Amino acid sequence: MSQSHAPDGGRYVIPQQVGGPGEFGPPPAPMGPEPVYAPAYAPGAVPDIRPRIALSLGDDLPVAGTGKRLLAFTVDQLIAWTLVVAFGAAISGAVVAYVHSQVTDPVFWQDLLQHSFRSAWPRLVSGHAEAAGQAALDTAVHDVVTKLLVPVLAGVAVIVLAVAFLPVVYQWAGLCWFGTTPGRALTGVKVARPPHPHDLPDKRTRRLPARHALTRSLIGPPLLVLGLLLAVPAATGMAALGATPTGIVVLIAGLALLLLGVWDPIHALLAKDGIPRTLHDRMAGTVVVDLERAATARRMAGSAGTQARELAAGAGAQARERAAGAGAQVRAQATDRLQQARDSQAAQSAAARLHQARHSQAGQAAAARLQQARDSQPGQAAAARLHQARQSETAKRLSARLRRAKDKLSDG
């Protein structure tokens, strides 16, 4: 058998020609439209060429882009600082309410005067009026500081700690307990930890371990806040009171924290491995992946697979139709060839031979002998005896009986 390429890229089989060219006709023409093959990507899809991180259990997710990370960071910072402002407002309100209640309470002033008078009275009786006045002033200042200034300073300290560490707690709690934060959930990104060589093969970390989450939460924006809280008061104090060793150390520490906080996002732009990871990601061993883009890619792959299956089914149906048409055409050609064979010269020659046999000398001699036998005396005598038997009385009686029997049967 010989093979030939069909116009649509398939193959059909042509039987070997045993006669001259064109004895069996041209090959069967393809039936139906041309097959359509599935594209490599779904319509409108753009291949994702960003760096990817292979997580455990075969997860291969793209690294989140700078735009999404910046948007998630902005949303999280707005939420965290809203909590800070709300907490600071609550603490400030409580402090102001306490101070107002103390200042407007007559008992507070009565206790203040009593304490001042008791401390000044012994010195006043002994004739030391100046010492008595100083003792009364010191007692009043002590009471004011103890009952008013200390609570105010405590409230300020709590607010400062909230400013410094409430964003840290917000990030740590979100990453450690829920595996993400509201800003990251909104933008479709997630902080993940690639598998470590010492991890088990079936280990899948859905939430960051506490120490990784804490390391990541402490480095970054909190360093800027701590640096400002240290550097600004130190610089202000040294400008007002002069340079001191303690002030210089605090100022240097604040500036160092500020530099680390500024270097944190710049580190992602200078990554040598092509993966944009900030300093806190490097320190914590984490990476931010794009779940939304991965879900979109999975949906697009699913739609492409469905389309490929549909196209494959259509191509199979077209191939079956072409095969059925080709088979019908081959059968028709075989029937035509059989009819041609029947009408060929061999059949005509056989019919001619039969006709010749009928009209040959032997056939004519057999016909003549048959006619002679009929015309001979024994033949004529046999024919006469047969005629006489038919005309005899016995035959007549038998014929009459036979007619009567038929009439009886018809009357009954």
C-alpha cells in the first residue's frame, strides 16, 4: 500500500494501481471543514514571565508585583494606623477625663492644702517661715506630680508604645493566626515561606510560624517609627540642653534604625536573584506570592483545556465523517469496477461461445435426429395408439364419472 498526505495534514491510503493510470480514479476528497487545533494559550491570555516560587506539594506561584505589594502595604498601614489613632484617642480621652475629674474635684484641692500645711506647720512654729514655705511648695508639687503628671506621662507612654508596636502586633497576628492580612487578602497576595531542605516532603505551611512572622513584622516600617521616636527627642534635647553622651548614643541608634527602615524597600530593587524580596522577607525567609494571578492562570488553563477537548472532539467527529465518506466512495468505486468486470470482453466472449455452440454442426445434427425420430413409423404408431386410447369408450366412461363426481362436490 502507498500513503499520501491529505490537504489537512492527515493521511489516507490509495490502493496500488494494477492497470493503467486512472483505473481506480482519483483519491477520495476530504469531507467537512478543515480541523481546528487548540491554541497554546487561551484567547486573550498573556504568558506569565515573572519569577515564580516553587512551594511545597507542587505549588508554583508567581511572585507578587511591586504595584500589588505597595497597594497591600498601603491598605494595611491605613488599617494599622487607624487602630493606633483609635487606641491613642481612647487613652488620651481617659487621661483627659481623669485629669479633669481631679482638677474639678474640691477634695483634691483640700487634700493638697492639708498636705502642704502639715509639712509647713512644724517649721512655721519653730520660726522658720522661709523653710515652711519651701516645704509647703515641695509637698504641693509632689502631690500634683503624683496625682496628675504621672498618669498623663503614663498615658503618653502607652500611646508611644502603641505607635511603635501596634502595627507590629497587627502584622504578626495576621500572619501567624490567619496566614494573611486584610490588605493582602484584598489585593490577592500572600506571604509564604518556601520549603526548607529540612522540611518534610508532605509539609505545607499555610500560616507562617510565629518566629518568622515576628521577624518579618519587626523589620521595615516599625524601624522607621522607632528611629523617629529615638532620634527626634534626642536631637531636640541636645539642641536645647547641649550634647551629652546619652543623647549622642540615642541619636545614633535612632539614625541607624531610620537607615535600616529606608533600606528595607530599596533592597527589593537590588535583588541579584531576580526575585524582588525586601530586607524583612530575606531575614524571615519569606516571599510574597500572587494568588489572584495564579487563580486566573488556573481558570485560563481550565478554559483552554475545555476548549482543547471540544476542538479535539470536533476534529474526531470530522475525521470519522471523512472516513465514512471515503469508505462509501471506495465501496461505490468497487461496485463500478465489478460492473465493469461483468461487462468486460471476457463475458462477451463467453456469451459468443455459447451462441456458437448452439448453432454448431453437432447441435444441428442432434435437432435433425430428434425430428427423424418423430417422423419414423414407430413414432407415428405410438402417436396413433395414444389418440385411440383417448377416444375409446373406457376413457369416455371415466370422463363421465369424473364429471358426475365434480357435480356432486359442487352441489354439496
